[in-house]
Amino acid sequence: MSAAPAGHSPRTALAGIALTVGACASFALLDTATKLVSATTPLLLALWLRYVFQSLVTSAYVLPRSSWRAPRTDHPRYQLLRAVLFAATSLFGIFSIRAMPLAEFTAIVAATPLCVTLVAALWLRQPVSPLRWLLVATGLASVLLILRPGGQSFSGVLVLPLGMLACGTGYQILSSRMAGQEAPTTTQFYTSWIAAGLMTLAAPFVWTAITSAWVWLGLVVMGLSSALGHLLLLRAYACAAPATIAPFLYTQIAFAMLAGWAVYGHMPDRWSLLGICLIAASGAASAWLTVRERR
């Protein structure tokens, strides 16, 4: 673990790490509930209900701290674009998660920071060291190792995670550009409600009566775990520097593997497991390299 950065004591850094692990557990629970619900519920309807629940929980946290008024934003266009990218990422993700095991899906999501590095180098012209290029190449090759184009287990549906990866990369790039310009809670408030509004446009076309109490429970778990995960992550970044908590974001892969085994009895095959381990190792090494460069 790196030394606590300026403004963060070792105790608050540990709190940030604990909050990060809690957020990863929440996101793994979100993915598990999503996969269960998507088996019996129209995907767009499930996504809309998730956003509604998430927005209500987020509002219950944000509005009391802003005198029960919607927080002011100085960058409405960026907030709109961020919400669109968030909704697109979730849309690709919910279709992907129905077609893929949890561990493999989570590992591909975990490759997003490596894609951010690639975009930062090629588009934003940020300098990237040869070692970091090697980590990016290893991580992206590992995604192909999991998908295995041309293999017997590959199907056209599995290109959906690549769309999720592209939209998620844009979402992360924009989020990093907005950091320091807007309060995290303000951004989370607008992202949740704009995404819910966008999905509301599609809801009438996919509406179906939900009579199963278990499906309703799964939808509530989706909304609560999504809101809780994002809020925990916001608190984690307030307690510790991003470079400190970044390696611990990969604990979500372990939680996803555990959930996939417990709920579906699934364990990745040896090639997928190798790809998962390489993505986690590349991401963690990239985070460590960031700490070393900042020192």
C-alpha cells in the first residue's frame, strides 16, 4: 500500500480502502441481481426500474444536504453527455450480463481503466511509458482471451461487452475531466435522474405487469446496490487518493466469481481464468505504476 497522500491520514486511507471493497461487493450484488431479473423481465424495463430506485435513493442522500433543492450544476451539457454514456454503458452491460457468466463479464468491465489509458495516449496526447503500454496491451489481449473470437464458445452476442467497454471508457474520460469542476454528489444526482428520464421514453413500449414478488425484490436490490455502490465509492475517493484505492477496485472480480459459483455453480474455464487474472494483474500494476510516477 502506498503512503497516505497529503491531506489523508493512514486511518482515513484504510477507511477509503474498506469503502472501496464495500462498493465492489455492492456492484457484484447489482450484477447478480441483474442477471437473475433479466431472465424473466424485459431488459429495458428492468433497467428503467433500476434507475428509478437508484435515483430515489441518491436523492434521499443528496437533497437533505442541499436544502431539499436540486443541486446547481455549472456544466449541464457535460452532465447530459455523462448520463447518456452511463445509460449506454448500462444498456450494453445488461444485454451482456444475460449472455455471459458473472466473472468473465466483470473482468471485461475491469479492463476499462486500461482503455482509458489508451484513449488518453492516442486522443488526449498524454505521455505513456513503455511499461504502461505493455500493461494496456496485456489487458486488452486478455479481453480477447475471454471472448475468444472464432472459438466454439464465441457468439455474435459477445461483441456487446466491447460496446460496453467503449461507452464505459468515454464515461470515465468525461468523469475525470469533470472532477474538481462539480461536486461528486451533484454529478451522481444528475446522472441518475437523466438516465432514468431517458429510459422512461422506452418504458411504455416494453411495459409488462410484474407479479412475482421475487422479481420485485430483485429490482429493489438492483436499485439499492447500485446507489449504495456509487455512494460508497464517492466516500472512498473523499477518504483516500484514487491511486491508493484503485488496486482494490479489482476485488469486484473476486466477488463476481464467488457469486457466479454460489448462484449458478459456474467457474471460468482455464483460458477465461487466465484472462481474468491477467486483466486484474495488469490493472493493479497500472495503479501501482501511477503511485510510483506521482512519487
